[in-house]
Amino acid sequence: MEPARGFTPHMTPQSTTPPDTVHAAQMERRYRWQAATFDLTRRPLLLGRSGLAECVRGARAVLEVGCGTGQNLARLRAAAPEARIVGVECARSMARRARRRAVPRVEVMQADYGAAALPLGAFDRIVFSYSLSMIPHFADALRRASSDLVPGGSLVVLDFVAAPPPIAALLRLGGVELGGARWEWLAGHLAIQDSRERVAWGGLWRYRLVVAEKRGG
Ligand SMILES: C[S@@+](CC[C@H](N)C(=O)[O-])C[C@H]1O[C@@H](n2cnc3c(N)ncnc32)[C@H](O)[C@@H]1O
């Protein structure tokens, strides 16, 4: 079948697994013993994920960067039943779980997104759900995502925004980098379509869902 205009042909993600980067090895060390309990333990922490569905409705091709155990992939599949859906995850144990989840017609690739170009094709939505704050090379990842979007496509970013010092310190221990740099990058390079901020658990932290469109659509 001919790809639709703007959606370039791609290789099958499972067919190519690049060697682990330093970041991917760090993520694997972090999640190796947590992968089995991740879904249960993160439920009260990674708030707002049900809101991702409305952001991908009607999409033709959706990528989730840092898909973890693949919890969102089923959500994305349900919201965009006809779309090509791909998850990229750099920690081996998490990618394995995402694959085992067996969401119909979802492809999962194990790779460090932003470290190198990947043969993924093009997307009209790219989702970062609580992954952007864990990517030290976030500007490379966001540049890569912008170039993986078709013109008029959108990045959908859900993440922590701010927390009082003791909670911020705990998040940092968990590999989460707070601060405005990632949000500033989005506002400086893309057109913000929607931005919603919420308070978690009476003020323990704040999180934000942003939809940002690639200019020139
Ligand atoms: C907090 S988890 C969130 C998982 C999932 N997105 C969710 O909302 O349930 C962040 C995930 O991003 C992955 N990750 C971090 N940096 C990444 C990168 N550069 N490329 C791919 N995955 C990455 C981590 O290994 C981890 O599984």
C-alpha cells in the first residue's frame, strides 16, 4: 500500500534494536527491578494519563516516546483505532513488558529516542507521557520529534511541572528533572495549541498537559 502524503515509509521497529546508550543503560538499571510493579506503584503518581486519549483522536500515526510498560498504548489504540501506533522505550525490561502487553497492531522499539535517528517513519501525534522530564538530552529528543512530525502534526507532552522542595528532591531521586527548560523549548519552537495545568493531591506537585503544533502545517 502507498503511504499517505507526508507519512514516509518505515522499517519494522522490532527488526532493528540499536546498541544501548549510556542513558538507556541507566534507565535499565533504574527500572530493572521496578518494571514488574511499575503499573501499580505509578498509578497515584503519573496523573492525567487518561487525558491523552482526546489528544490523539482521529490521528493517522501516533508515536509514544518512553512508553514504559505500554499502559498508554492501549489507551492510544482505543482513541485512534485506525492509526499506526508505535512505542519507543530505551529500558530493555520496560520494552519487553510493553511488547508482552500485546496491544493489537502496536509496534514497540527498544531505543534511546533523541540519541540517533530511528527508522520509524512520520507521525501526526508524538506523545511524551512523564518521559520528557527523564531525558537529559531533551532538546535532541524534541528536535528529533519535531522532524518526525508531519507538517501540522502535534507533540503531546504530559509531565510534572513543579513541587515543593522535599517532593522535588524525591522526584529527582526518581530521575525526574523539574524546571522550565523543557516547556520553554516547546513554547519557543512550536505553536502551543492547548496547555492545562493541574494540582495533584492538594498541592504535593503540579503537572501539565501541553499540545504543541509543528509550524508550517
Ligand atoms: C516514568 S516512565 C513513563 C512511562 C509511560 N510513558 C507512562 O506514562 O506510563 C518514563 C519512561 O521513559 C523511558 N525513557 C526515558 N528516556 C527515554 C529515551 N530517551 N528514549 C526512550 N525511552 C525513554 C524510561 O525508560 C521510562 O520507561
